[in-house]
Amino acid sequence: MTDLITTLEQQEQELAFDAFDHADAWRLGSRITAIAQESGHKVGIDIRRPGLILFRAALPGITPDQAVGWLGADYAVTGGAFPIRVRGVGVVAAATASGLSSMEDHDLIVTGIRAHLAEAGK
């Protein structure tokens, strides 16, 4: 468990953005969606700020119970989300995937963020 916490903390520090706006949310969400489609995953993808949905996709095969987590009314002790952190600002949004195991959802989001930042030269 300690190794997992260390890994998650390292990911949060490594995968920070210089800025994050609506266009970034669209590009990141589209990238995560493309990765999911290429892998044949039946997932829902959501990027949001408090009170504002920045991106949402529901791939073929998603079930209604997967979308329930997007409503934000309940909390679950599972993975599948990752904070969008801007250097010098803090957490400004969260990206979430739902449909795989908790760790696979998390890894999908991390893979998308890593690819997005690499393309941006960060």
C-alpha cells in the first residue's frame, strides 16, 4: 500500500500543467477518449471543475450505473479519477473514467494526461 501511495504522489507531482483552460480540457478529454476507443474500452470520461462540466464522453457499451458517478452526489472509495493540477495554483479540475477496474480507470486517465503533456512539451 505504501508503494501505491508513493506512486500516486509522484504522478501528481509529475503530471502538473502550466495552465488549464476549456480548450485544454477538450484536447485532454478527446485524447483520453481516443486511447479508450483504440483499446476497445467501454467507458465514460468526464473532466470537470466544481459546478462546471468541461468534457464528457460516453463510449458505446457504457451502462447507466457508470454515469451515476458523474452526478457527484455520492462518494466512493475507488480509483478512476485524477486531479488536474496547475503549477503555482493547485488543483483546478478532475478527470474521471468509469467502466474498467478502479486502477485501469486511473491508468487510462494518467496515460492520457502524460501523452497530452508530452505533446505540449511539458
